[in-house]
Amino acid sequence: MRRLSPQAVLRVCEKRGREAGLRGFRPHDLRRTYVSTLLDRGVDLSVTSDLAGHASPATTKRYDRRGERARHRAAEVVAIPFPRDP
């Protein structure tokens, strides 16, 4: 089995993006979606970094598209050890 060249992957993504009506669709969009989905489903950043083939979790973090939504969800899981004011 032969591997696709980076240029071939780009051409396939551009073609499929046009067919789907997406403008500016690139292979890295798939990578960003993959990383964000793993993180969104609770996969550890270090494991996600390994799966993405990144040498550093800092690189993987740049692919995270979740933004504020993830921060708000993270804040919701923190247990507050004292009663809240009514």
C-alpha cells in the first residue's frame, strides 16, 4: 500500500471541502477537530499529544478549539467546600 503525499491529501481535502460547500477547508482542520474531540471527551493532554504525534503537549494545546466552553465546564466540576450565599 502506498502512502498519500501531503500534496495529495491537500487536494483531496480541497475537493471534498468544495463539494461540502466549505470555504478554506484544509487538512489541519481535521487535525484540530481530532485533538479537540479527544480533549472534549476527557482524554488527557499528554495522551492526546502522543496520539497526534506531537513532541510536546504545548504543541497539542495550540490545536485545541474548545475555548471558553471547556473552561466553563472545568469550573463546574470544582467542588466548593463551603456553603454558597443564597
